[in-house]
Amino acid sequence: LGREFTRDDVSEAFSIEPRRASGILNYICNRHNDDDICFDSRLHPVRGGRAQLVVRIRAVESRPDTIRRQRTDRPGGKVSDRQYDRQMAHWLLSRPAGGDTAKLAAWQAACPVREASC
């Protein structure tokens, strides 16, 4: 929390393509429920290219019990897309900083999508 980051930082931290990282930042900055993540964003001009989005997370409301309770199946047997998006966004933003492998392993084990490898 508190350090500015770009899509390149997200791409490197999560080992994903920069385009996907850009989509995640876009989701965080443009979602409709903005009471759980407090952030600042700005566009940084890049010479010879498009301006780059820079984000700084100031606070994240921690609700781990709520997330687990929200994961209820609909009659069709699937979690709604909106619930899934919220769970994944909260999980991604809760990634521990630093090189503590135990905390990272616990974070990975808490992945809301059990079928996928997070």
C-alpha cells in the first residue's frame, strides 16, 4: 500500500502479459463499487507513446469473511460474474509484499478459484 505502480509492475509481479495487467488496472479504476479500495490515479506522459496509467492504492477494506460468504452458488450452479470479479479483485490486491514465502503461499492458498492455479 502506498507505492505508485503501473501496468508493467503488475505484469511483472503476477507474471502476466502487460495487456492483461492493463485490463486489471482499468477494472480497479473504473468499477462501480468504490467504497472498498481507496486509490489515486494519474496519467503519466510517455515520450513517443500513449500516456501510462499510474495508480497508488491508499487503503483496502479487509473483509475476508465476507468474501467467503459471498461465494454462494446461483440456481444454475455458478457464482455470478460480478461476485467473481469482486472476489478476484480483492484477492489480487491482498497479495503480500516482500519476499516472505510463507505469506505468499498462504495468499495463493486463499485463491477464490480453486479449479485454477493462481
